Amino acid sequence: MKKLLSWYATAKRDLPWRGTADPYKVWLSEVILQQTRVVQGLPYYERFITHFPTVSDLAKASEEEVLKLWQGLGYYSRAKNLHHTAQHIATVLGGVFPKSYQELVKLKGIGDYTASAIASFCYNEPCAVVDGNVYRVLSRLFGVQTPINTLAAAKEFKALANELLDKPRAGEYNQAIMEFGAIVCTPQSPDCANCVLRDSCWAWAHNQVGVLPAKLKKIKIKQRYFNYLVWLSADQQTLLQKREGKDIWHGLYEFPLIETSTPLSAAALTEQLREQHPLITPYLYNENPVVHKLTHQHIHTSFWVLTTHSPLEKGISISQLERYPVSALTANFIKNFWKL
């Protein structure tokens, strides 16, 4: 794989977490980039580093501060794990990151991939990193047919990646293969014409580039219907509540919610509200539901505006809404409805 390292030396992108052996910065970048592309994740990384330059700074922050900075990335459990682990490192470990894969992988929210990245990038420990990019490169290069979203694939690809690993240059090699998958061997329209590994690529030789890597069919997606009650009082206040329980967006704020198994009509909602709010007539802000697609579920969201002349108990000033961490879906509504 010397060709890969030579390619990386000239083609790699200039990213702020590259060229550093600071495990905090590497850890932060890898957690952010696990579910988003660099162009989307970079502003989040920069905001986190600006607000929390060290792991101790992150540990001192409140959970709401962390969630607010994370807002829009999704997978909010990762932000909570990030905060929890920062507190553990700052208090229990004296602000010092573990220096081996075996110790790193014990930390909450740090699995095989992230532990391998930190250990190899910062300490050059010879452990292979296997992310989506690596799965794709190895699958195409060696013609591996095992569906990548299976336990069998996790073991098979990890073993193959470790076999190929340039141990004296483990960190550089891991970054090279990840970068190659990100900008050359991409999921759609890979740049095979300029691929330095094309001559030894099984998928290219067998016209299977568009087929690999293989995946099992997705599970059935659950359909959920969220009806948000957007209260609006004469003194420019509204209501928010914090999501509790083990569900999506746990710990974030939202408008009062009525969840239904099917779409809710204005007449049905008015009937539900009649006993406590007989004079309130809700109107639907969005004619078509906003569909928020997650891995295993689709959230069909309707925003119902309820105007009242009475003060709202526990009301929140509309001008203060931006202080609260909310889902991207709710943030977009607030931005469009109130122009905040």
C-alpha cells in the first residue's frame, strides 16, 4: 500500500485536527465526523474548540451548553457521551487522556473505531481504523462480498485492515485510507479514472464498483406523527418543554407535543383541546408535514399555532428561544416562523 501513502502525501486535505497529536482534538473531530461529512462537521469542530479549548473546559460546561453547540448534528447521545467522558477524564484521570487502545476503549462513547483513531493518530499504536470509508475501499479493492452492516463484516474487515496496516506508520496509514475513501473511492461516482489503486482493484476489474460494498436490506421504518403546539401569547411568549425518557432528542427542548399514530386533523385537535382551552382555535402552520428521516423512523411533523390573550404559565420569551438546545427540525421552524 505504498501507493496509498504516496498519494496521501500530496492529496490530503488541510484540516485543523491533522498534524496534531492532541488526543482531545482528534477525539472531538472523530466523534463529530462519525455521522457527517467534513464540510458539515468542520464548523461544529471549530465552534467546540473555540468554546472549549481543552478537555477540562468541556468538562466544566453544562449539558445544555454542549447540546446547544451540537444542535443540528443529530445523534445527541454522542454529545452527552462526549460531555460525560470529558468530565471523567478531567476529574478521575486528572485531565490526561489514556495512551493506549485498551484504556481508551473503556471510556463511555469510545468504541473500537474512535479508540483506534486516537491510539494510532496520537501515539502511533499499530491498530487499524475501520470506518465507512475503509469498509468501502477494502470491499472494492479485494472484492469482499460480506454485507458491511453485519457482525461478520466487522470482524472480517477489522482483520483485513490490521493485516494491511503499515505498522511503523500506523497513524499516517489509517488517515490515508480514510481520506482515500472520502475523496476518491466515494459512495457515488468514485474517481476511478484517477485512482492510484485501480490496477489492483477487484471491483474495477469485475465491473462491480457500483455494487460494493454490499449491505443487507434496511429494516422496516417506523412512521411517527408529531403535532407541536406552538403557543403564542399577546406578550410575545411561548412554551417549551424538555424531552424526557429513552427516545430521540432526549434532553432537548421542544414545543408541547401530541404524538399520534396517524395524521391529526384540525377538528380532532380542537376537540382534544376543548376541555381546557374552549376558546382556542389552532391553525396549521405547515400545510404539508415536515418529514424528518432518521435511520429507523420517519417523523411527520405538524406545527399548530395557538394564539391566546392570556399570560402563559411558565412562558418563555420568544426573544430567548435561541438559548435552548432543540432539534434541527424545531430550530428550522423557529428560524422561519419568528425570523430568529
